[in-house]
Amino acid sequence: MSETPTSSSSDEVDQASHHSLYRLRVTAGPAYDPATHRVVPVNAAETITFENEHIIISLAVRIRHFTGFPSDSPVTSPYFLHPLHTYDQYSISFSFVPKVDIPGNDLLFGNDFERPIRDRLPPGINQALRIVKWWIDPGLEGDIYADKPYLYGPALSSWNVLRLCDQVVESDQLDDPGAWKIPNATSFHEMVVEEGAEGTGEDVRLAAGIPPDSAARKKFFLTESNRDSFVFEAGRLYQSDFGNPYLDFNDFSLKLPGFSLNVIRYIDSKTHELRYTLKNKTTDEIYLVVMFTLLFGEELRQVAKESGAEVPPEQEDLPQQEDSIYDSPPDQDDVD
């Protein structure tokens, strides 16, 4: 089915040999500024919560076969034993309460970058994007060749799971800083969010005509007028989950129907970060940023030293962070 050539066995061996030179770290925060970020305890029995003037939000990240930082992170999560997620490779799950009403059409979720990446884009990337829009997320829009590349979709149609819950901060408490809390936040990491509603959220979902299952809800919200009619209400609890079987952080590969790509050869200081952003399209307000960083070279050595982790012997002679393992983008035959 794929029109791209298969990589040679020597390429596969070469890529495998460099896999151990990278380690993944996930951080998150309520703004782009890394100073606001904290290391995410992937797969761990811990939930972290962030708050800014727009939202309070709890985050759980799960990654199958996780071997990154923190070094004592569990390799996997019970999440992947759930019947809904036996094939998924990762999950980004939110439990959040907006502090102000957010129009449904304004809430975006997706990837963005601070600098151009067009000189490091792999062969076949346009084909991959066509598959993503056709097979995974038809609402995805963006420009990967821009000076600040981005790929966003409406959260209402992009999230795999959306759950509407109770009003947890009443209208007369919205101005009270002490009223803003996420119910059961400390145990959110134990929860597998399922499509649907609970409490007064059931009435809201029914009144809005939102279909009960995930696929139908995503299709429903591909229509802009349906998004325009929906509001993420201040004080109401919402929960979501996003993940898929296609992006494998264990071997740093993208595996789409009819198309696969090992991304190691394209990693350098410009492209070693994959940022997921939850933001407002109209106001440009940032609600949460989740950063997946492939550490290598000097940065990996430094993080390993600070965390007390062992530095692999092969790291000792690696180039500095501004370099990549490969000097230039490879040829077309590196795409599977």
C-alpha cells in the first residue's frame, strides 16, 4: 500500500544502534516558558495539577515501554490493559475546570514549534499528513513550513475521549481563588476517562445533541456550527484523553496505515522537542503545554547527572546538543 521504498537492513541496524543515545523526558506547564514547567511522572502513581488565570487542569501521561526520565518511572501503566487502549502507545489525559467560558470553536489542541523545521522534515511528510487527516483527524489544520510551524485541531473533534461532568464551582464562587480545585485530582492518574457524561453534565450533553460515542461525537464537532453552539462553561469539570497506536516513543517511529517512518535521523536541537499545546484560537491564551523532549548529547549527560542516573558509556564521545547524530537529512530510502 505504501508508495515509499523500504529501508535497507543496514539502515535499520544503524537506527537501532543510535536508539540508546536518546532518552525521553516529558515536562508540562501552564505556559510556553520552560521555567513554568515541571517534569511529568510518566506512568507513575502521581497526578500533577497546574493553574493559571484561565484554567485549573490536572494531567496524566502514560507511555508504553517508557525508558526515559525520571529513571524510576514504571515502564508501562495499567491504562494499557484497559480494553479501549490495548493498542495505544501513549496517552495525554486532562481533567480541567475553566475559570472563564471558552467557546467550543476556540479551544484548540495540537503541536506547535518555536522555530522553523522545514529543513529537517523527512521525505514523505506530506503523504503522512494526508493519511493523518484522512484516517485519524480530519479537523487538523496547520502549516509545517511556517517560521513557527503548527498543527492544531478543534479539541472537541480531536480528543479521543470527552467527558462532561458536574458544575464544581458555582457561579457565585467564580471570583473566589480558594474555590478552584479539581475533584479527586490526586487519584486522576488511576482513572481511565471514558466517553460520556455524569451528573449535570448528562443534561448538558443531551441538550447539545452530542452523540454518546466517541467516533460520532468527533464527527459531530467537525461541523463548525456545532462547535459554535458549545461552550466550555466556567466552573464545570471536563475530562479528556488523547492518544493513538501510531506514535511509538519506544523506538521513535511513526507508524501510520500504509506508511512508517523512523524519526531518529531527523533529530537535532531544532527538532528534538514535540510540544502539545492546549490554547484559545481567538485570544491566543495558553491553557497547558506538554513537552516531549528527546534528550541527547550534553543535555542528556547533564540531566542524567542531575537525576543520579547512569550515563551510558556510548554517550561520553557524543557531539554537543547543537549537533545531531546525523549531519544532514537522509535520503528518501530512509522512509519505510
